[in-house]
Amino acid sequence: NTSGWGNEALQYMNGWSSGGASSKLRLRAVGSYTGKICYCIEPGTGQHTGDTFTQKDENFWDNFPEEYNRTIDADTVKLMIGRILQYGYTGNVSTEWRTQNPDSAYTLAHAVATQLLIWETIVGERDWDFHHVDTENCNRILEFIRENNPIRSQIMEHYARIEKSVQNHIKVPS
């Protein structure tokens, strides 16, 4: 179901942006159209059919420009992404997923929620405690998912669960 997936161009914190006029959200797999999910860590960076992704190693974060995230440092971004992935979707992508199928809609929503939280962390919408910060008159990453998205409620359920799990993970026992 492609209804509700499109959005206009959005301007996020710290100079990040996303293009507009797309009627779909693309999830990627490493090395193929199906297989292990691959999450985007550069919101708004274009990728075309036929382009390939490679995995980044730990050194990627050593050269992460400070101006890309003025809320938390690169080591914290890396730590938070690890925690998101601990509670988010880390399985395989399927070309058979359909929003009309309850099982695949559930999994698709889980993957989308995971991607949204990674993007929020990258652009600076999340602080050390994994709470939202003021977006300084910029769009929020969540605006990427329109109100009429066919699986928005499922996305938001996964989003809230992952968010709470990461926040609880950070808490120090008293």
C-alpha cells in the first residue's frame, strides 16, 4: 500500500535533510534485495537502484564531523545506535512484505521504527538520556511518517517500545 508513504522535503537538525515527493520508503539489505537489514546512517543521502552499500567499521565514527550532531558526540551516537539495534529490528528484509499482510506489516513497522530512532540519534534529536531535544525550528524525523501512513500506529507502537527500552537500559540502578 503506497498511500501515506510520501512526504515533502524536510529539513532536520544540524544540516541534515530528506528529499520529498517519494511515494514509498525503501528498506535495504546488505548485498541483495533480501537478506540482513541495512540501516541508513546518513539521512537524506541519495541512493539509487544498482548502488551498493558496504558496512562501516568502528573507524567511521572517529571521523564523524562534530557539526553533524551538536547534541551528543560520535562515541555516544555509536553507543545509542547499538542500543537501538539491541531492541530494534535486526532480521532480514523481504521483497514479499506487504502492509496488507498483518505479519509482514508488523515486521515492516518494527524495521521502520528502528530506522526512525537511528535517524533521530544521528541528526541530534536525542540527548545522553535518549530523550528528545528541541529541534530548533527544524522538522522532526517523525514527520517523515505521515498521519495517513497505512501502518503508522504499528510503527509508533514499536517506536515507543524501543525508545522506552533504550531509556531503561541507560538508567543506573539506585
